[in-house]
Amino acid sequence: MALAAVAAAFTLVACEPGNGMSTAAVAITTDQKGTSELEKRGVDVQWLTCTATYGEKDGRTVTSPSVNSVASVNCTGETGDGQDIGIKGKVTQEVNGTCVRGDLTATVGGKEVFRLNVLGNCRAGTQPAGNRTTPPGGPGATVTVTETVTRFPDPTCSCFQGK
């Protein structure tokens, strides 16, 4: 029975619009990266669960996959001291479980904690361009050039090498 449920879930994901962006991936990534972002901001996340759906593209119902597909995401949860947590918004891209892009707003106890266009690190797992491993304001990389020069004795000099 469990195997049938998993197969059904994969079938539904395979038929979803979104140009390869599944609602399951959007929900899971938003859940994980949203929890992480809230905790960075000092929120004690007891639990958080997210769902994502398709249904609109520029105000119209989505009927076929498109680069412009938008997933609506809705997360609910609770802090350690019982306050309600919510993350809501639109997701236009999900990158391999590392980030979601779109317009996402998080609230805790009815107060806005963040509003972000990117949740997570979209460059995770890729080589940084240039020297991006140095924190802003920190020392940058230095380039050292070693030059080897071979010198021959000056034929007009009658001195011995080393003297």
C-alpha cells in the first residue's frame, strides 16, 4: 500500500506544470530553508510544514508547463513558546533543494520576520566565480608571481662568481 502511495506521488509530480519544478520540491526546500532562515534570525522553530500548489500564471490558470509557471507556497508552524509561524508566497524557481526564488514572507506571532526574493543558497554545490570565499570586508586573495631569471656572467667583467 505504501509503495502504491509513493508511485502515485511520483505520477502526480511527473504531470505537474512548472517546467521541471515540482510542488513537492518547492514545499520541501521552502520548509528546510525557511526553518534555517528563521533560526538564523533567533526564532525557536518547534515545527514547520509547507505545501505548494500550481494554479496561476500571470493571473491565469496553468494548463501546461512553462518557464513562467508560479507555485504558491504556504507554510504553517509553531515556535517553542507556542507562537504561530507562517511563510507564504510565490515561487518561480527551485534549485536542487538548495534554494527557492520568488516572493516569500515569514511571520511569527503575526509580525513580519522577513520578506525575501531568495531563500537558501542558490550557489551551493557550484564553484564560486572569482574569489567569493572571502567574507565582505575581509582580505582578498593575493597573486604571487615567481619569476626565474638565468643570468650569465658579464664577458667584460674579470671577477669570479661569488666574490
